[in-house]
Amino acid sequence: QVQLVESGGGLVQAGGSLRLSCAASGINFRTFTMGWYRQAPGKQRELAATITSGGASNYADSVKGRFTISRDNTKGTVYLQMNSLKTAETAVYYCNAQWYKNSYWGQGTQVTVSS
């Protein structure tokens, strides 16, 4: 079955950095667009970044210049490097795999940014 397993979340001070990883199995990883989304308490889930099968990346305006999404097709893993983190970015970060109408989600990893 399809599994997306996120890791790398944790507690970091404002201005700090974290690197999230999402290991995928059960899918033809190379063909999927991979994405990172986040959901803060009491708010809707929102896009942070995506990367296509061809390596083209897209970012929410709020993270441009600070976050970098990348993928390693040999490992079936997508990464999100997050720099200059802000307290408002405290959220559960979810990995997503999308291919046409097929969409899969990970269980999420908590990122807490303290002041």
C-alpha cells in the first residue's frame, strides 16, 4: 500500500532552520508531483511548496526565499529545507503525492517555532 512517512519536525527557535523529509513507498515516485503543506491550529491546510516529476518547484509567497523543496528519485524521498523560521509557521507539516486524480497524504510532522 502507499505510505508517506514524514520526519524531521521538532522544536526550533525563531530564525532557526529545520529539514523535513518524506519517504514514499508503494508509488512510482518519479512520476508524482510531491508537495509539502501545513496546517496551523484553527486554520485550513495550506500549500508550502511543490515539486513536479521534472523538478520544477513552486512556493507559497510567504515562504519564497526561505524554504527549498527538493527530491531524490533514487531514494523516493522529498525534502523541505526551512530557514529563518517564524513563530507563525508553527504547524503540522504534511507530505503529499499527486498524480492525476491520485492523491496521497502522510500523517504529518509537528514543527514548533518558539519566540
